Amino acid sequence: MIRDWFSHGKSEKENPWELELEEDDPWTQERPMKVVRTPRDLTRQPDDTSPPTYINTQSHWWDGSQIYGSDTGTQEKVRSREDGKLVAGLDGLPPKELISQASEEPGFWIGLALMQTIFMLEHNAICDRLRAEYPSWSDDALFDHARLINAALLAKIYTVEWTTAILGHPTLQIGMRANWWGVAGERIHKLLGRISPSEVLSGIPGS
């Protein structure tokens, strides 16, 4: 079981953000509230004056890294080394030690575990089909092809099904139009053009 697809790594404990709280705030821990900062991008040059940047410790989820890992070491933990398949118990679930390890990672939650399990089982089902069609393929060949097919399936579901479903929702339509045309809206833009240099007011076109 692999961690979430997006992580900046462990936060720096030094120099946290400090938030003052009202007297009646129900916060039960140390006051002021301390929020650790996102780790800095250590690849930046000291004289770089551009906006702050942060590094993702994971590869993008379209490569299936939430199932297969972002590095060789993690990948080896989930591979069974038999017929290209991923490790699964007799109950069809990932081994408890992998779930336990993943649950300690930032961003992990039960929904992620369920989706990872589904696509882990999908990978193994793909391996069975490939093995039937190409019995001479090695464990690596079966694994690599099954991973490619599984990653393509993830991308297809996201692009063709999930995205098209959410784009038609009225709430998203309002949000997207506000983001594009600004608070003033499309009608004002077409009548008067940009009424402000602010993208919040006049949107993106011409900014």
C-alpha cells in the first residue's frame, strides 16, 4: 500500500507559523497555535527573487505511483515477483504491514486505501489476462505491461468519466466562469472590456 500521490515531505519544526487565538477559542493545545511550515525548496538559488517554490516528493499520480511507488525500493515492497503481480493476501487485500506503513504517511486516509486496493486487484487481473495471451513473458514483462495498462485505465477514468461528470455540475460552472471572467462577469467584459487590472474583478482574458 503506497502513500498519497502528493507530498512535500516532513515539515520543518523550526520557525512555525504562530496564530493568536481568542480567549474563548476551544483550541486545547499550546497557545499560540503553531503550524509547521512547508519544507523549503533547497534547489533554489539564494538570489532567486521569484515566488516561493516547493518540491513534490512523489511522482505524478498518472504513472500509478500511488499503487506502485515513486522509487525502486517502494516498488519492490509491493511486487510479488510471480507472474508480474502485486502482493496480496489470501483475502485479496494488501498485507497488513503495507497498510500500517502507509497509514503513517501524510495525506493517507481510508478512501485512498480502498482505491489502492481496487487498482492493485485490477493490476493482478490484468496480469492473469496477459499471462493467458503471452505465456512466454517474464515476470518483469508482465508487470511492466500490466502497470502501463492500469495507469492508462486511471487516466481514462479521470479524463473521460470523472472530469466530464464534474464539469457539468452547476457549482463548478459558476466557479469556472468566475475564475475566467472575474467578479464583473462575461457581460461586462464584452460591453466594456477590462474594467480593472485585477484578475479577481476582470478575470483572465487580457490580463
